[in-house]
Amino acid sequence: MTYRPSTSYAGAYSVEAWVKPGSASKHYQTIFDTRGPTGEYSFDLTLEGSAHQGGQQLHMDVGDGQNWLTTQYGVTFPFAFTTGHWYYIAATVNPGKNAAFL
């Protein structure tokens, strides 16, 4: 999949990355983000640190360009991570079913 900011991503797709968190407490650390100036209803994948009200977790928002396909709070996966360690993270999006792999 070619990344294009502000593009609507419909249908099934996957994203993956090796990440090395710079902070275990920072509120948000963005891994992928396709949101642009034309709207919020796209895709993002972030690490949320211990400063976030939900604690450490992987957070994913999924939209079709016009509507959220997940709840307004997105999809969260509890994930205790450590600063300076490498993690392989993959996320798959299918209409009606989303998953993350750590």
C-alpha cells in the first residue's frame, strides 16, 4: 500500500513497523497517521504511555474518510512497553474486524 496523506483507505489493509519507544510515559507516540487537513476519519496507530488515562497501550483509530468504523475511542490493546527496546507491531484492518500483533 502506498502511503498518501489525506487519502481514504477503504477495504482491507495492513501496516507494520519496528518501533523503539522514546518514552514509556508520553501521552501519544505516533507510529502511522493518515489524517490530514480535510478530516479526521482516516487511520492512525499510536503508542499511549503511562501518562495516558488508559495506561500503556497500543491505540488504533479506523475510518473510511467520512465516518469512524471504530468507536469514537478507537480500538485499544493493553501493551506494557519499555523505553529503548525494539518492538515489531503490525495491524490489520478488515471491514468489521481489526487486529494488532505485537
